[in-house]
Amino acid sequence: MDNLTIALDAMSGDFGPRIVVPAAIQALNRYPNLSIFLVGNLTEISSFLSKENTKLIAQYQNDSRLILIESTTVITNDMKPSYAIRHSQGSSMRIALELVKENSAQACVSAGNTGALMGLSKLLLHSLTGIDRPALVATIPALNNQDTVVLDLGANAECDSDMLVQFAIMGEILAKTVLKIETPRVALLNIGEEDIKGLDKIRAAAAVLKSNDQINYIGYLEGNDLLTGKTDVLVCDGFVGNVTLKTVEGLIKIFMSSFKLSLNHNSFLMKLLSKWVQRKIAKNFCYLDPGRYNGACLLGLQSIVIKSHGSANQKSFFAAIEQAILAIQTNIPEKIATSLSSALPKSE
Amino acid sequence: MDNLTIALDAMSGDFGPRIVVPAAIQALNRYPNLSIFLVGNLTEISSFLSKENTKLIAQYQNDSRLILIESTTVITNDMKPSYAIRHSQGSSMRIALELVKENSAQACVSAGNTGALMGLSKLLLHSLTGIDRPALVATIPALNNQDTVVLDLGANAECDSDMLVQFAIMGEILAKTVLKIETPRVALLNIGEEDIKGLDKIRAAAAVLKSNDQINYIGYLEGNDLLTGKTDVLVCDGFVGNVTLKTVEGLIKIFMSSFKLSLNHNSFLMKLLSKWVQRKIAKNFCYLDPGRYNGACLLGLQSIVIKSHGSANQKSFFAAIEQAILAIQTNIPEKIATSLSSALPKSE
């Protein structure tokens, strides 16, 4: 197995090192060929360490599989991306991205400010030829054990039709390389299935995709088909994608908690029974657990950047690290770069 | 109890008279003070009637509680609204709306083409002073037995900040009059809770709402808070609202069906047990059943127009008729007209 090296922005997200550090240790334990750059405030990092983790960290540092790198500032969530980028020098996010830029790391994972991560990534790592702006993409579990590549999940609140077409092409390549689907179906998210429905930019993108022989464009899908597996790639702008994904996550949470309530009983037998049913159902729904598919890839860059959910816990930040590992192993940026030249409607 | 008169577009939606007619009979059975105009192709209507319903229809016609009105054309879902409106003469949707215009009916219910219904309603029934374009609004059940007024659910795919502010004001009045909330909380749907997040039009609307003393504006909410009851009114453009609502509906359907699967068993005892658990959980989740809250009100018109889901079955079309009854009884258009003049930021 080839060696893997990932840079982690340890100060990012709602919980910073409190969850990034244990997730990093979990990943080092799990993947013997993995090395990690942990970028953050070293005092803060060590203050969150359990005795056991302090020992493990020392051991991994000894083995040169863990390198701690001091950062001096943090880009917070309430910073405007333009401001954050201007003041990014010395921040954990920027240093982690620079490690990728200088080829010390193969991928960067951050749970920080999406706009800043997008802007800094574009600035430092550059977009692929033909891509105006990278998109956040994730593979969402759908019915019947299918998966759907959904993009943009929030990197670009405003998108024009060219960007939607580029997202469709990148999503298609991802479905081919990661999901191993020979001819992925590509759909646009819209508010009706008829040709005349929706926004101008969506209709314009549909016209381009229809005329592209290399794309298996199947038309519009509506919100209710998000998880039905009717398409392999679903394209939307970053605003709609973000709201939709978060709606799904919120609803699953509500469902799970109402479900627990509805099986709450006093008698011992009933409690036992409820537990059994709960386990059974949880097993059936676990594929929908947002934590399991945390980690959206910033697709369209020359390198790999994974955005974790800001509210990620240890388990889901670990899932984001695993996304980075998968992206390195499948060599996504290169595959997309190779395919883009032929797939894009015109050289730009 | 005052008499209620409603005009139904019997040819609308995916199933037309097949579901509209039995839903109409159900409503007449249920509400003794209700009269209905049923507008449609009379041959087609009678072809779908069971023996019992034929008898009931004759009886209600006899009592003058049901009047059948012949229409000659149908506005289909794939028609561009502008085309549909130009060719609307003699259509079931237009005739139903004209019955409201001439004060023969107090409300119209249609499951037809949203854009055409919106355009024709505006043309025939006019918007209230100060409202640029009506919005589709529905009351969505949230956690803890709360309800949230959500708009726009799809009448306006593109909205500017003025429209978002008008939606907020109309939603607030609806929450006051229908949900009986004294000082409703009003939020904008966005992709982050920080002030700098989202689209220009949302930030502009936020600035106006913040400076309006009469509105209890609480800021941005994200998709995951759609059903948590954190706000009484949630405002978004019609594209996002439609995708989000359909995503919720789709997910609930998936949940319910996966749930049935996960409790599928061979043994008799297990089957019995599964049934029991299923009933218990269904009871807990029934508040989320999209069929129960079918019927979005086209808010901002001088009269009452209710849009049913295109794929409504009898039960949910009946729910849409009940929405119309509630809107008549609470006299929504007049309440909004009265409150608008003082609530709107400036006379327009």
C-alpha cells in the first residue's frame, strides 16, 4: 500500500482540536500507511488530550507519522471570506492548504468556514482548466443501496448555467471513477419535471447537457427524488444544495428522536422489546446517518480538499479523513483533469 | 354556522376527477353548511362515479349544495404559464377562479399547473395593495406540536428582497390569525446563521426586517431547523421552498417504507408484533404525513385560492378543501389587507 499524507486543520469547526485530535489518532490507529500533519494551537491541542492520547501522540511523533505544526490564528465562521483570505497568514486553514500546495501532504481536511476554504483553496491550489469555480460534492446514500453524487453542496451560493454544466461533468466523472458506474445518469434538480419549469440558468444548463453526447443527461428531478436513486448525479446550485442537504440531516435527526420517544415504555418486557425493534430499525436506517457520509470534496481543484461539517463530532470528522484517503487512492483530481478536456463543451 | 361555497377545478392534478369528485362528496358529507361548484368535463366526471357516488351527487344537486359546471379545456402541467393563460378561456381552472371573481364562490381549490394558477389568480382576482406577487404558503407541522408558516413554496421561482420582505409580513399576519400566536417569530431560510452568509437578496431582506419594529425578526435559520419549531414563520424564495418541501415529503415516504421493510417477518407472532409497533410509530409520525397538510394558500390575493399537490389522492385533496374552509372562516385576505398598510415598510 502506498503511503498517505494528510494535513488537518485542527482549529476548524465548532469543536476544533477537541474532536479533530482524537479523530486524527483514530485514523492513525486504523490506517498504518497514513501520516498526518496536525496544524493548530499546540497549547490548546495538548489541553484537550487524555492521558492515553498524549502517549499515542508521542509515539506517532516518534514514528514520524504525526507532525504537529503551530498556527497563530484561526479563521472563524462569521468572517466574510474576502476578509478571512486577506488575514489568513498564519491561520491553521492556510497552513494546512500550503502543506498540500508544496506537496508535503496529498490532501487537506478542514471543518472551517466554507467560503474561506473555497477561496483559499482556489488561490493556493488553483482550479482545473475549464472549471470556473470548484464545487462541494458528496456521495449521498440513496434507496436500494445506490449512491448519488450531489453537487454543489454550498461552495457557490450563486451559480450560472456554465457552472451547472461544469458541475454536471465533474459529477459524472466522479460517479464513473468512485462509484464505478459505466454510464452515470445525470439530472438537474428543479421544481418540476417539465422542460419549461424552473430558473433560466437551469433551463440553459439543460439545453447544453442535452446536446452533449458524452453525458447521459436524464432531465430534471424534484426534491422528493433526492434519495430515491433515480439518478447517479444530481446537480444544483450551492444555495439549494446546502439547504436541501441540511433539511435531510435535520429530518433524519427528528425522525430518530421521535422514534425513540414513541417506543418509550415502563414495563421491563416492553423496554426489552423496544430496544430490539430500535436496533433493528437503526440498522435499516444507518445508511442515512449524516455522520457516516461526512466530508464533502471540493471538486475542480488541482489538489484534494475535504470540507467536514462544522458541527462534526469525532466519528464524522474521522469519516471526513476517510473521504480524503479515498480521494487520494482514486486520484480524483487527475482523473477529472484528464476527462475534462474531452467532456467540456468548448475549451475555455 | 355561515354557509360556505367553494369552487373546485375538477380536471386538475395528476388524477383529475378520479380524486377530486370523491373528495368533494366527502367534504359535502362532512360539512353540512358547505356548497360546491364542481367544474369539469361532465362526461369524464360521470365515468369515474361509483353507483353510490352517482346517487349522492344527484341528491346533493337536488339540495342545491352541488352544482356541476361544464368546462371545455384543461390547463396541463407541461404548459408554460404565459401560454396557458392566453389559452385559458373555457378551462376548468379559469372557470373555477371566475366563480370566485363574481362572488359566487368564496374560494377556489385546484391541483393544477402552479404557474398558471398563480398567473390567472393575479389576473382575475388581483393582488392586495403592497404585494408584488402572491406566495404559496402552508403551515408545516414542527416538533413539540408547534407549527411553522413556510413561504414561498413555489409560486415564485425568482424573488427579490422586496418580495421576501412582503412574504415575511404576510406570513407573520397568517401566524397571528391562524396559529393565534401573539408575536410570531420570523426567520429567513439561509445557508448559515451568520449575518454575512447567503445571497444578496436575503441579506437585503434581513436588513429591512431588522429595522421593522412591528416584526419579531429572529435572523437566519438553516435547512436543519425546518421542522424544529425554532421559528413561527420561515421565509424563502419559491424555488428553495419547493425543493425543500418536496425533499421533506420524499424523505418521509422513504422512511415510512424502509420502516415497514425493517419489520417484515415470517413468524405469526413477529407479524403481530410488527403491526403493533408500526401502528405505534405511525401514530407518532402522522403529524408529518404530507397528505394531512396538503393545500397551500396563494397568499396576497384579494380572494382565497388553494393549490393542492398535483399528485394528491382523495384524502389529501379533501385536506386542501378543508384548508379553503379554514381560510374562509378566518377571513385571511381581509385580515392581511387590513394589517398590510401598517406593516409594510412604505406605501407602494
